[in-house]
Amino acid sequence: MNESLPTNVSETRSVANYRLSKNFVLKACIFATGLAGIVAEYVISTLASYLLGNTVLQWTLILSLMLFAMGIGSRLSRYFRNNLLDVFIAVEFTLSIFCAVSALLSYFLSAYIQNVALVIYPLAISIGILIGLEIPIATRLNDVFEELRINISTVMEKDYFGALLGGLLFAFVALPHLGLTYTPIILGSVNFIVAAALFLQFRKMIKFKCTLTTGLILVPVVLGALAYTAEPIVLFGEQQKYKDRVIYQEQTPYQKIVLTQWKDYYWLYLNGNEQFSSYDEELYHEPLVHPAMNVSMARKNVLVLGGGDGLAAREVLKYPEVENITLIDIDPAMTQLGEKHPMFIQLNNNSLNDSRVDVYNEDAYTFLREDSRLYDVIIVDLPDPKSVEIARLYTRQFYKTTLRHLSVGGVIVTQATSPFFANSAFLSILKTMRSAGLTAVAYHNHIPTLGEWGWVLGINSANINEQELKTELGTKTFEDVNTHFLNQDAMTSMLNFGKNVMEDYENIKVNDELDLALYHYYQKGAWDLY
């Protein structure tokens, strides 16, 4: 390059006649790389949280690793002294392939590698190094157009502005509508477009034309092939995780939804965790709903937090006194399945389309803070507290908020994870509900496809103690409601625990927003045996 852009930083500047058009293209490319870089970080972090679990930990580790790798890339950039434009274009071609293939490779190899972190973390580091190369090289390329003071501020400005747009696009467009299947491929296309734009604009100044022309041809072919095979690859990777046939899978902004089928039975998984099986879901949903409905002083107005599958609502609608069910589930994709998918409609008796059911897609905590209504029964059917976000919906503050929405004599019940696999977490939920001012008791049931499971029920009444509440529950026959499993004998059995289950209760911490003890108890559970 001897006319416009320098291949060596010491070359004289002779590109004044190209200043406006060439500089605009370069700055647009810097903006695009900023956009692509932040999206790459979010894609890998989301991928890790889904495949490895523990969202906060994975986002922290991935972002830290990638930032560290970007530092390595920046350091490595000093060793490129010549042909900077060729290097930059080659980096963009490489990034295009690495980003596009990241999710598909992880999904595919997860079928064969038990610890998929061995794939995700090296990918994160590799992509981070490539991103780290971009800014220093782009700054040196832009040096021919602007003095150092303006050059650095311009490059960083375009990069940061691009990052903002990238974050917004990832949150509101890419992840909700393209998921982790196609977002990485679109991301790779952005890097390719950057490389192609620079190649075409400055082709006369490129030294290794043949090599980069080959990349210009091969990269879009690879991207096209990945786009064509993406869905089958992801489905293959998903299928290998489940012993039964995957019939539906969707990545939403909130979770990965997977449905599997074995014979005439169906399983629902959220982020890889079983939520129910149609084989025995009554053994979960009947204990969740009917004890609360029978011990409450009234049951006209019912609030269901979670339960987007409509199965808890199905049980509530068995009571003719119910006038309204307000169901809050943050994920519209989940409630749409409950309302429209043939399997769910058959299983939940079309409950979510009942005129007495009002469905709102928003955060449960936010809803409770903004809502002013009172409810006779509040049913909390949320996922296990395996993340910080979910653990806050099991805190003392959360239960105090629900208490303000309970009518006198009203009842709240929550699923409370497993008293066997996560005994400390189970006891923490019980202790936390009591600390919020509710008279609370715990009970449990064995569910073949889930194992030993527990619930905690609290009542808004100062006139009944825990033993009296337990006795009252034991008198319920459930003869006035059509149940598949639950009767008085079953209820009596569920209220009693074997040795050692409750013995550590006094040493257990209350789950508080400032000390999410439940999250840590849950993580320490014996889930390897599950």
C-alpha cells in the first residue's frame, strides 16, 4: 500500500484525496465491529448459562474471560507491523466463522462431551482474542485520517455506540425472534460484511488479494451452509440430552422450552430441568392446589404466579365458587403454548382460555408491587431457586408482599423443591415463609418422574398455630372435588416426615434479599443423585 492506507505505521500519509469516503467506510466498520463484539459476548454468555446452568456464574465467568482475552488480543496486535488492512480483514473473516459456528458447535458436541464447558470456554477465549485485535488495528488504520487526539476518541466512540445498538438488538430482536440458533449466524454475517466492505473499498491497497478473495467467497458459503443446517444440528444436540423424542423446542428471552414425547406421555423441560410429565403430573398439581383451596376461608379470587402451562389453573377451575383467576407468567411463549398447543390444551382442559382466567406476562414481584387487589388463595408455581433471579421470589420480602395481598384467612402455597435432594433449601423456604408473618406448614409427596417433592403452605390468620393448621389440613377429605390422587389418607401421609428431615431446621437461614441463603442451599443440594 503506497497511496492511501499504510501497511507500515511509519509510511508517509498520501491519502488526502480519499479522506472523506474512505474514512466514512472505516468508521462504519468500526461501529459494526462494536455492535458485533458485544453481541458475541452476550451470545456466548447466554449459551453457557443454558448449557452449563447457573446464569450469574456463567455470565460472570464468560464476560471476564472474554475481557481478559480481549486484553491478550490487544497485546498481540503490536506484533502486526505491516499489511494492517489485510490483517484486519482476515480477523473479520475469522471472527465471522467463529461467531457463526459457536452455538451450533456447542449444541452438537454437547451430545458427546459430558462437560461442554471444555468447548464453550475455549470458544469464548478465541473470540475474545479476535475482538481484542480489532480496536488497536482499527485505530492504527484510522491514524492516516485523523490526528491521535481525534483518532482515539473517534474509534472508541464508534465502538461504544455500536455496542449500545448491539445490546438493544440482542435483547429485543435477536434473542426473542432468532434465538441462539440463528443469532450467531447473523452475528457472523455482520463481521463478514465489515470485511467485504473494507475489501471492496480498499481492494487496490490490499497485498494478499488472492488469499482474501478466497475468504470473500468461502465465508458466505460457510454461513449459508450453517444457516441451512442450523435447526437440524440444534435439534440433534437437544435430542441427545433427552431419552425421549423432542417434539418442540424454543429459545425465548427467558428460558429454553423443550417438549418431549414417549408413547402417549409428554414431558416439559425449562432450561433442561423437568417441570412435569403427563405421566404423573397430578401427583404434583393436586397437592399444590387443593390443600390451599380447601383450607382457605374463601376461594373466589385466586392468584397464580407462574403456572404458564395452565395445569394449576385446571385444578383451581374445579371449584364452582371461583370467580376469577389471575395468572402471572413472565414468558409469553409459555402461556401461548398453554393456550394454543394441542398437547397443553388437552392436558389443562383448555383452562387458559376460560373466561374466568386472566393471563398477564410480567415479572411476579413487579406485579405484586403494583397490584392493589386482595386474593383468597395465592399459588406460587415457579421454577426451583437455582438462579439469583428466581431465588428472590422465595425471600422474606417477597412473602411479606404476598401477605399484603391475602384476604383474612387467605392462603398462600408454594412449591418448595425437594426435601430429599435439597433438604436445606426446603427448610429455608419453610422458615422464610414463617418469618414473613404467616402460619406455615410443610408437606411432601413422591412423584415417580420427579422424585420426592415438597410444598409449603401459609395462612393469613393470627388465630391458628402451626399444629392446628396441620390438624385442619389432615381433616380434609377432598370429596367435593374430582381428584386423580388426593384424598384424606394421602393428605395425612404428606403432612408427616420421616426421621432427620426436619432436624436441622433451627440452623437454617431465612432467605433474605440481602442474603440469598436459599440460592446457596439449593446449589449445594444432592442433585447429582437426581
